[in-house]
Amino acid sequence: KNIYQDALEEAQTRLVTVVGEAGIGKSRLLDEFLNQCVADDSGLCTLLGRGAPEAQSQGFGLWRSLFSNYLEIQESDSASQVSDRFQSGLAPDILPVQAEVVARLLGFETKSGLSDGGSLETQGQDCIEDFFRSLTSRQPLLVILDDVHWADAASLDLADRLVNALPERPLLFLCLARPSLYETRPHWGEGR
């Protein structure tokens, strides 16, 4: 609870990782945390992304999950619907062209003719950082990243980038993972 208050009430970005084997109760602990700390915070925006074994080979798969949940995107949505959801859902915080760049970075087909050139990765991450910066200037943000042990390297790098780039924001990254995360990221979350 103290970390939650530091992050969201005192504008100190934090990354917390709950680690445990499958079935030990990480999800139950998350539910308790949400019920006790978050349920009464009506001004809080909560985003949820989930790692999946099949998304490990897809760059930014964890973030694709997060934005799919946030924008209510279905796999059956057309390119036009995806573009519309990104543009309208992110519009208060970033420009429509930036929203399109984010969608393309995350592997969505969109109605724009943006290419997947070499700068897409840099531009897309810049746009996501701009989105988080703007969103956290308006309201506190809780980002729940579940099953982080299944996340691809690009997704984990982006989480690191956001924590480092936005140090004094009402922003809490709450990650749930199995110990295998530390096989590929032995220093994950240190000092944050």
C-alpha cells in the first residue's frame, strides 16, 4: 500500500513485481490489492496487459495486449475499426497520426498507409511515451502487466524505458511473473 501511495499520490513512478510459481496466489493477491487500494480511487486509470507463450516471438506482444484491452479491440476488427479505436481512444493524449504509429508498432493492420520502416520502432515507442506522459498529467495510472515471464524482450525493454523516462509521475507498474523471468532478466525491476 505504501508503494501505491508513493507512486500515485506523491507522483513517484514505481515498478513492483510479484514473483511466484504458478498457482501460488499471485492473481489472488492482485485481486486483494485492487479491492483494498484501488476500488475507491475513481480518478485512477487502470491498464492491463498480459504476456502469453504464443506472443513471445511477437515484438511488443505485452503492449499489444494492453492496448487491445484498453481500446476494446477484437481480433475480428477491420483495419478501419482498429484505426478508429486507436485514434479516438488515444486522442486526448496524442495526435491521430501518433496513434496510427502506435497501432502499427504493435502489429495491428490499420487504414493508414504508414510503412513499417526502420524508424517505426523508435517513433512508436516515442508515441507510447508521449501517451503515458500526457495521460499521467491528467490522472494517476496503474499499469498491470501479468505473466511478464512470457513477455518478449521488446515489451520488457519498453516497460524499462517508460519507468526511466517518466520518473516523477503518478504511475505504478504492477507486474506478476514466475521466477523464470529472472533467467532472462536477472536485474528486472531493481531500484525502481
